[in-house]
Amino acid sequence: MNKQDLVDAIAAQTGTSKALAAETLDALPGTITATVTKGDTVQLIGFGAFSTGARVARVGRNPSTGAEIQIPAAKTVKFTAGKAFKDAVNAS
């Protein structure tokens, strides 16, 4: 499914215009990004939750040379699938 297919499906399911469905879909990633960047969690009941996590600094290895390298600590994005989403995927 590509973006246009998703817009068509949203418009058909909600009974709105394709233009409004596309505008809403375009606003979604920016809104989620802005909220998660602030440190808040975005929870979509039945689908899942987007949040931030932390990776600690660690020592890794360069696969080409085998030399040790320092990997700095970093923030990461986490997605936790909701129960309904997991159940739907496992049922198919």
C-alpha cells in the first residue's frame, strides 16, 4: 500500500474528501515527531505508542579492521505495538 492508497482508504472509511484525508495524513508525522521530541509519548489506542529511549555509551568493533571504537550514548525512538495491532497481525 502506498500513500495514495492509504489516502483513498481513509477517505472511504471516514466519508471525507481525499484532499482532507491527504492533508490530515501529511500533518500526522510532524505532529508525532514534535511531541516525541519533547519527551512525551504518543499513544494511539489499538495501534501502539511512540516514545523515546536511551542507549548507553558502549565499545564496539569495526567489522573491517576489528579495531575497538567508542559508540557514544544516544536517544532513540521506540515503537511499542498495541495489543489489538499484535492480535490482528498474529490472526492473519
